[in-house]
Amino acid sequence: MQVRDQSNYHSPETDNLKPVKPLDLAQIDSVSELLAAMADASFGARRLGQAASVLESMVRDPDCFTVLTLSGAMTVAKMGLVIVEMIERGYVDAIISTGALMTHGLVETQGRHHYKYAEGMDDKTLYERGYNRVYDTLEPESNLDEAEKLVSRVLRRNDLPEVLSSRSLTQLVGRELAESQPGARGPLPAAYARDVPILIPAFTDSEMGLDFSVNNHRRQRNGLAPLPYDPFLDLDFYLEQIKQTKRLGIFTIGGGVPRNYAQQVGPYAEIMAHRLGEKEVEPIRFQYGVRICPDPSHLGGLSGCTYSEGVSWGKFVPESDGGRYAEVLTDATIAWPLVVKAVMERAPRKAGMK
């Protein structure tokens, strides 16, 4: 190995390199300013600042249709009102979520509570006392019993569609909450009020899905036919919504099924046209993306896969063609509120929002 020839050294300015800057807290008076300054720092701070910048770009682009994907116990972790702010301010146009997350948010909207777990509590004793533990937080089983009563009321309505899907059911539950809990803020009634569809791809993997199944067993015992449910109604509804948009953005908390379901829309349109012999469609690609998730890419799972990897599947616009992405590898309960609050200060409403 040869010693470097100093005559070949470049000037950082000539190479258009941007300097990192000290984080001067004495000059910062808001969350927006904090994240803007962090974008000029290093490591996780820079990623967090970049995430706020990308979300701001989505919010300021009136032609961007933004999908929020949610996994993990975020409503148990008290992030439900962060979702509500994003809905009410027009930051998101569709939500794809786990059913558990929406069920726990329903509980909170009903005015019921989750409780702090104290280190040393015995899980066997918690079970016997009717407490379900989610890491450091407890969900009383009585909360879920009350949620089931509300779902059952919804399923007894006379105006149900002929065939239900997660979108139609979450809309009906949102309406029921808006009518029975006027003024209560929660993801389901907020989405109902703003006509933001909520899709739950793995619907049976949730308390709400189990409630639906229990209701159908109850109907059959009473001599009634079970209510029909078709998840493919959601899939094609989502595709048709996406087809009508000019640009796409995705804001992902965690990963799992909600993330993959949201991102597969481009390949779905592509293979449908190809395999059915239809006219080729314009490629559907996400141009903006923010991912907040602690999973690294080397584990090989979808939750940690990079946006660059998604380019190979035809899901994302390459950065070289104008794609803008930020990936924050940390606990969403730390990063997500900071990102959203910073953008709330910069752009209180979605551009063009009525």
C-alpha cells in the first residue's frame, strides 16, 4: 500500500461535501429547530432530522397520497393521539394497521385505561387477576370485554354491507365511537370523520377479529347465517385508490404485514396486468418514505429491509430518480412524536387541505 500523495488531496468544498455542525441547544427554541439542527449532526440524530424533512415534503406536496402503516403495540404505548394528529391535519390518506393496535386504541377511546407494570410483578398472578402484560404496560381483560360489546353492537346494525371487510368494519366501529363517545379522540373516530380508510390485512390476528368470529358463532347458535367477510375487497379498494394518485408516500412504524401490504401495491398492479394479459399500467412506486423501526437489515426480515432493497422489487423510486427516504432505527415511541411535532410546527395542515 502506497503512502497517500498529498498533492491528490481534494478540497471538501470542491467535492460539494457538506459540513456537520455542532448541536447548539442554546440557539434552539422549538422541536422543529431541534430536528433541523439534528439533520446537520451525525448518526441517529441525522436520521431523525432527515425523517422530519421527508415527512414535511409529503405534507407540503398536495399531490402526494400518504399511507401510514402501523405495527407494534403503539396504542398501548399511548401513541394513539399521535395517529389522531396525523389524521386530523391531513398528513395521511390511508392507514394499514394491525388489528391489535386498532383494538387497543378503541379501548382508549371508550375512556378506559392501560396501566403501568411494576418490575417484579408475577405474570402468573397477573393472568389470574385479569391483567394482560405488554412489556411495561398492563391491559385489563375487562377492557377487551367492553370492546367486544361495542363491536357486537356494530354487527347488529341493520345497515351493514352485504359483505364485510376490514375497511367497512373499521369505518362502522369509528362511526359507533363518534356517536356513542362524542368528543372522544381516537384513531377510529378520527379516521371516520376524515374519511380516511383503515385496512387490517391480518384481521383475524386481533381481538377485533376474534370478536367478529365469536359474533358469528353466536349468530349460528341463534339460527342466523354468519356475516360474510372478504379480505380481497380491501386489496382491490386499496389498489384503486392508489391508481388515482400522482405521487405516493409511505410513513411506517415498525414493519410486518402492514408494511408489506402497503408496499406490494406496485407489484400487484404489475403482475395483474402481465398475468391477465391486460394493457401495461404505469408503474406504481413510492417516491417518499419514512421508516421508524429498530430492526436492522442484516436480520433479513421485511421489517428491517431498506428502501433500497425495495427498489429491486419495483416498490420505490430510486433515489437517483428523485426518491426521498429516511430510515430511523430506534424505538418509535421516542422518535415518532418528535418527527410529527416538528412537522406540525412547520406545516400545521396538509397542503391544499380543505
